[in-house]
Amino acid sequence: MKFIFLLFLVAAVFSGLQKNSLANRLPRDSLTSYESGNFTSEDCIAPPEFCNHEENFESYRCWRWGEVDRILMGCITDDCDVNCRRTKNNFKNFKDCMTKALPVCSIFH
């Protein structure tokens, strides 16, 4: 019974996070205060980058905290544009992502 309640709670939280996505609330051209400081819970839902232009074909593999499937969250790979501004949810490797994002983003640790 507790497990079912936990699943409903997680689903409710994530559906609310998608509606109020950080990407929709932050201005794309003024992110200096957002990029500085420690990794926070708001960074968990941030995209790995912000772009003021259309997608470029120059990309690199990055790691970010994101949705593994509809319920589980974790460190996943993404293709990031070299000409975009990186956010704190943009990591060089899996270990870096797990070290910085897991303690903040995971409610199961």
C-alpha cells in the first residue's frame, strides 16, 4: 500500500513539474545568476543547455539528470549543442552527474 501511494505521489509531483518547467520560467538571455552556485533542486528539471538560435549540427555527448522512463529519474545521456549556454544540469560524464545530481534530485536515497 505504501508503494502504491509512493508511485502516485511521484507521478503527481512530476506532472506538476512539467507544467511549471524551469525552461519556461527562466529568461534565455540572462542566466548568469542561475549558472553560478551549487546544484539545487531546480537544476534537476533544467535542460542541459539554453540556446538563442536554432539547433546546430555541432554537438557533443553530455550527461544530465532526467527522466529514465515515465516514473524513474536518473543520469541519462543527451546530445548538446556546442554553441549553446550550458546549465548546471550538463555533466561531462556519468560519475560527475551521479556525484552532483543524485544527492539533490533523488528522493529515494
